[in-house]
Amino acid sequence: MNHCPDCGSRKVSYSSEGIICANCGMILESAIMLASSEDMLSNSADDFF
């Protein structure tokens, strides 16, 4: 994500909570969502069937 959908700022901060807009504080992507995405990408398709 390269900008905040709420305020339009391109200033984003990466922290233990996830990706946060440095301008307005909106959480753009939570760490839980990021971890889940990484888990899905690391598993092979055979693990799901």
C-alpha cells in the first residue's frame, strides 16, 4: 500500500501493529493480516486440499 485511503498521505509507518498512516494514524494493514498472508504464501497448494 503506497498511500492512506483516508487522508491520501504517502507517509506510512511499519510497526509491530502493522502498517499505519503516519499522518492520521489509520491502520492500513494489521500485523495479524500480514502474518496470515505470509503463512498462506509459505504453504503449498497441497496443504489446502
